[in-house]
Amino acid sequence: MLEIADIFIMDVGGQIEHRDTKHCVCIAASQNKFFVINTQHRTMYDDFMISAADYDFLKGQDRFVCCSAVYKIPTNKIIRKVGKLKYADMLKLIDKIQNSVILDNTEKSAIIPELTEWQLDNS
């Protein structure tokens, strides 16, 4: 079962160019929606850093949660769960979504209610 903030290694072949697998963080469990985690910062991805010190699966290298594109990935593409995004990082993610000028408003309005409920349940 998916939960918001869960992080998975997923088979993203055919969904993300030039990639077979990717670390993905669940942002809308009811809709199978995810953000991907990248190895490098790029301004166009409207990303934020997650510290390797906070996540064992990062194996000593800081990474970046890409907040510029939402991916709907079927749950049968999950290879394995590797962790959960920390509360402070989830707050950064929620802020990025709410203030995004890149994400389309339809996408934002589909995601924000579920994230708001998660925030209320976890505060």
C-alpha cells in the first residue's frame, strides 16, 4: 500500500526518457503520483536538496527532489520501498508545490488536498 512520503525504487522505463529505474517519492497515494529524485541540482527542475546524512539509501551523496513534473506510475512498477521522506523535507515539498509557477494548476489542485491532509495528520 502506498503512503504519502514513501520513497521507492521504481521501473520508469517508457515514462522518463533515458531511464530504466529511478528513486521516486509518493506525493498522492490515491492517484499513484510521484516526484523523482535526481543526482544533480538543476534550476529548471524547481528542486530541493535532501541530505545523504538523513537517508541511508542515498549512500553518502546528497540528492534533489524534482518538483517540476508529476509522474503517474502504476504500483506494479515498484521494485522496492527504500525509505520515507522526513517530515521537514515533506514540508519543503508541499511548499514547492503550493508556490510552483511550473506545475499546472489542475495538477496542483489534484495533489494539494491529499498533501494537506497528510500534513494535518502528521503535525
